Amino acid sequence: MKFQRLQAALALFLTLWIAVAPAYGASKEIIQLQTQVDQLQQQMTQMKQSFDERMGVMKNLVEQNTDAANKVTAAINELQNSLNKQGQDRSGQVDQISGQIQSLNDTMDELKVRLAKVSKQLEDMQSAQQSIAAQQAQQQQQQQAMAQAPPPDVLYNNALRDYNGGKNDLASQEFNDYVKFYPNTDLAGNAYFYLADIQFRAGNYQKAVENYDLVLQNFPSGNKAAAAQLKKGYALLELGKQDDGVQELRHVIQRYPRTQEATQARERLKKVSPTAQKSR
């Protein structure tokens, strides 16, 4: 565009120069000047062509660079999209793996609870088996002991003979064996009574009270019930429990009024309390 303006200005200058000069006064200088203007125009035309060619080359280069930049941009965008997709896929995989791990942890917790229950059941079963085994062993020992024990009448008579003979330790062992091997016989109540009497003789009044109670609780209609309650009253008095002892002696009188034990209870009450006769 600049070359065209310059060319137009030169043509206008030449026209004006020719107009002001006389037609007949054209000289050699004018011709030379016109020749120079033509040469200048040719040079300018050549420069314009060269410039246009270079501009074309530059335009092609710019277009090529633009295409290359666009391709690079597209490649970058595609790579970014690929990376984003991979990141999303990996995120999904991580979430999936996390869910699986949580599920496995839940399963492990449930298995632990079940294992604890099974272990508790096994322990209970083992305890039950041990208890049963212990009971069986105890029963076997009792059976073996009973098989080796003397007959009940022999064992009782031996214990009674030793009791009457003052052999308290031996009699105590024999009476204990009797109630151990033959606890449900009628003579078992007598055995408990004599065991209490041996404790009473030894001054162990509390233990004597416990054995007299066994006679009264387990054999209330036995032939030693009245004597057991009388001797229990005596033992309580010896322990300093006067009210309890008096209560037991009064029970003897009330329950067995016509027995020798009732007479003995009245005599003892006279020594304990002057008002004891009111219970008669």
C-alpha cells in the first residue's frame, strides 16, 4: 500500500513539471528526469513484488506455525483429557478397593465374634466334660469305698462300741464313715447325734450345735430327736447364748413332755432361770 502511494506521488510530480514547462522548451534534463522516474518506478515495482513474495512466505510460515500450534494444543488437550480420565478411573478403582477392604474388615469382625462364641462354647463343653469326669471319678471312688466299707450294722456297732469305750477319735472316724457311706439309713441320725456328742465332750460347742441341727432337720422323727434338742440347748447355754438355750429346752418340754429329756430340761431350767417352771 505504501509503494502505491509513493508511485502515485511521483507520477503527479512529473505531470506537474511537464505542465509548467513550455512545450517547445523540453530539454535533455527533463528527458533524463523522466527516465530516472521510470527506473525508480520499475525498482519500486520490483521491490513490491519481492515484498509481496516475502510476505507470502511469511504468511505461509505463520499459517504453518499456527497449524502446528493448533495441533500441539489439540495434542495437549487430548493428553489432559486422557490424564483426567485415568485419574477418574484410578479414583474409582481406589474407591472400589476401599469398599472391598471395608467389606473384608466387616467380615473379619463378624468372624471374630463367631470365633469368640465358638471358643466360649468349647470352653463350656470342656468345663462340662471336666465336671462330668470329676463326678464320675467321685462316684467311682465312692463306689470303690463302699465296696471296701464294712456292712452298715458292723460299722455302726464298731463306732458305738468305741464311743462307749471313750475312744472318741476312732469313734468319730467310724461315725463319719457311716454317714458318708450310708447317709439314708435310720441309724444315720444316731451317727450324727454321737458325732455332736463327741464335739460336746471336747468342748467344741458350736460344732456340736451344727451336728445336733443335722439330726433335728434330717431326722425329726428319729429316736435321737429329743436328746439332740436337749443337748443343743445345753450347748447354747455353754456358748453363753442363754435365751437361745432356754428356748431349746422349752421346746423339748413342749414337744416331748413325758420323756426323760423333758425332765432333764426342767431340771436345767431351774438352774438357769427361776421363771423356767412357767414353761411346764
